[in-house]
Amino acid sequence: MSKPKQTKTDRVRAMLSRPQGASLDAICKTTGWQPHSARAVLSGFRKSGYTIERSPAEGDKTGGSVYRITAEPEAAE
């Protein structure tokens, strides 16, 4: 039996779950999406109950940000 295919959204969720998080550029490069599509996925995560923290990228003078999932949705009981 093969493993279920990992979707692009699953890959983005994994990137955001890492301690270092992910930049918008990294998300776009990994998925092949345009920036507006990557931001839409971040909004979708927020609507699903995830808490996403945005912080300035260290050493980035272009004003880039790093996004991290800081809290997952509470399980429905």
C-alpha cells in the first residue's frame, strides 16, 4: 500500500511548523505558487483555527517576513 500523496498545502503546513518557520519566497519556491496564492493559504490556515505568527526576517533589509504556526486548532470533541 502506498503512502497518501502529500499536497502542496501539507508541505506549506510542515514548513510553517518548523522552528525557523518559512518566508513567503520559500513557500512560493517550494509550491510554484504566486505570492497572492501563498498568502491565501496562510489566510485559510488562520480561518481553520491555526495561529500564525509573522515576524521580520533576520538580516533581511528588504522587509521580508517569516511565518510560523504557533498554535494548532483545538480538536473538536
